[in-house]
Amino acid sequence: MKVRVRLFAALREIVGQEEVEIELAPGTTVNGVWEKLVSRNERLGAYAKSINFAVNHDFVSRERELAPDDEVAFLPPVSGG
């Protein structure tokens, strides 16, 4: 199955793209997508404990299973005022 992954802020800068499509096995979780991205770019690993996850515009846990054509977003912490 394919999912669309959206990356924001520093994550987008590290990957060099705002959006990527990833082919996954059925039953893959949000964490599985994250691990696949980190395996492609180790610098993302520094954000592993601080990012939020969303699927189809709803915040979810790492354990959320994905369905074909889901949109997964990885949101790093934002600072500012």
C-alpha cells in the first residue's frame, strides 16, 4: 500500500522534500513509517522523541495502523512567540 508523508520545518529541510510517497506492507504503523524514513536519513533520528504524528489531519499515537492512501504528517516541536 502507498501512503503520502508530509514533513514540516526542520524535517523538511533534512529530507529536502515537503512530501514523499512510501510503499508499505499492510498493517504498518505510523512508527514503521518513521523508522523507514530514519533508515533513509539518519539525521531525522534526533527528532524521534519530540515529534507529533498526524494521520489524515488527526493527531495519533505511534501505534496507529495505516490504511492505503492515508496522509501521514510528522510535526517537529515549534518554538517562537
